[in-house]
Amino acid sequence: MLLYIGFLISGILLFTFSIYRLRKKINFVQHCEHAVGKVVRVEQFDDGDGLLYRAVFAFTTRNGQEVEYRHGTSNSSPNVWPVGATQKFIYNPAHPASARFLSYDVFKFTILLLGISITCIVIGAGYFAAGF
């Protein structure tokens, strides 16, 4: 029984934290500037196991500042992000160098936590609903 109470309490706490984070992320996305970046070059480097390639994007902020963004994921193929490919970015106007892709990745950790919290709540509450 203590196990299910633990599931229920941890699920409720995690749910509350997840909703808080989700609201912060939504607020961040709503108040950020948007820009379209273009791949200007693909950097090649050797990590010891072989050649890897990383795309370098460039975009212009609303006030005319040029920003370069190096994609955090490296690939074994240079064709994943060909030169000239475009991607939507969001950035904080006060810190344009902290840009990130406008995609599901902005929310993925928060949504994962939300899913785990709901699962814990269902397990914990299900025990009591079943009358054990």
C-alpha cells in the first residue's frame, strides 16, 4: 500500500512540476523572436572513430545582427543538412546566440515528464479505485 501512495504522491508532484515547466516553455516560445536560418557550411571533424559532419547555420536577427548556430548533433553523412537547407529558429532577443530549432525538441523533456507523472498517478490512484 505504501508503494501505491508513493506512486500517487510522486506522480502529483511530478505533474505539478511538469505543468510549471510546460508553462515556462510556452511563455518562452511566445516571447521569443523567430528567424529562418540557412546552412552556410558543413564542418568536418574526426572523433577518433571516423569522420563526422556538423551543420553551421546563419540567420539574421530582427535588429540586423548576424548569428551563427552550430547544430549540436553530428552525423556520419554530410548530406543530412546540405548547404542551403533552411530551418526555423527561436531566440531570446537579449541573447540571440542562445538560439535553438523551433521544433518538438523545445518541449520533449517536459512532455516526457508529464507522461511519466500521469502514469504514476494512474497506478497510484488505480490501486485505491480498485478497493485494495
